[in-house]
Amino acid sequence: MSQWERINRIMVNKGYNMRGADDCKQTITKFLQSPGNESPGEVRYKPFKDWVDTIAMVLHLNDAKPVGGPTYNPRNVLRAALRAFGETDNIREAGYIFPGGKLLSLTGNLNHRDLDHTEINSVYSKLGIEIPPDERQSNHNIMFAFMKDCRVIRIGGSQAMADMFHQPTRQQAQRLVELIKEHNGEMSLICRSTNLGAKDHYYKKGTSPYIILRDIVYFYKHGKFITPEA
């Protein structure tokens, strides 16, 4: 299968009405000729995000920096965050779960998370990374960018809470089981998605971790939980 045929297949799966490799080529040519581009031959990221991401994946351009979108390497942010706050193996002291399962410490006291999640803003500031403000002009825009771009899960640590933008990796799921067990099945869960919206649910003490994980997986396929709302 050619690269253009792969691009066509992926774009069709994303819901675009493409009719083959040649149709994709013609579409990209139109994008490159768009008068809204900042310079000739350069596709703007925001309006053409699905196309840019698909082409980068097919061509293995993992480090490509799209125009108008995130222009930083998430791995650099993850490393800088670990240098700034340190790693912990105590789930009660953690504020974020990294994709590989590492726990970012957000604590100044043993066995308790007492630093706010927005402390991550200082990491972006030191790296010189600017994140556009959100609609409410809150200081959560950087925290949400950290969650979305770096694929981390925000957790309460000593509080029974988990908040995410992506389906957990296997390592993250193992940490979530650890967190849920630490709080005896009690959990406030928030699942977010650019395409599916957001859902939240409160689970009472005694809930099995695997019921909560089942709901997470189901949400990222169907946009809702299996567990009925209370």
C-alpha cells in the first residue's frame, strides 16, 4: 500500500469523504495554495490539523512542528517536570501519572499531595513555552495542555480523583488501579476528549478498580460510561 493510499484510508476512517490516493493529493495541493497560509507551500496547522497529523504519522515525522499548533516536544516537558518536582513511588504524593507509569511528585509533606496541579505552569515558563489562554482566561490552560500534549493523567494522590484526556496506557492503568485501591474504590473520575466531549462520575467506596477501568475504556470508544449515572 502506497503512502497516499494509507493517508486516504486514515482520512476516511476520520470521517472525510475521500475517494482515493489521487483525491488526497489534489486536496493537499489546494491546502498548500490556500491564501490563508502564512507563506507559500506551508499548511496552517489549526484548520488542517487532521491532515497534518495523518501525514506526519504516515511519513514518521514524529518531531515535526506544525504551524499554529503545539510547537514543543512533550518529552522535553516531561523530563523538565521530573527535574523540577521529582519522582515518587508513593501514589498519595503524586499529582500526575506519566505515560510510562512514572509518578510526578507534588508534595512538600510525606504521604500527602499538597501542591496544586497548576504548579506545572512553572515548567512551561522556564522552557519558554507559551500556551494560548483558554476561553475563561483561567490559569488552567497550561495544565490542560500538559495533560493533552504530554498524555499525562492528573490525579488527586491523597484525594480520590483522576482526570484524563486520553485512554490510559497499560502502565497508567496499573497506577490507576493502585490509586483506586488506595481509596478503597472511591473515585471522582473525569474523562475528556476533543471529539467525544467530557463525562464525569463519582464511584462510592467498595467499587472494583476494574469497573472504573472498564468505564474509561468504554468512554474512549463510545463517549459514555457503562455505569449508570446516580
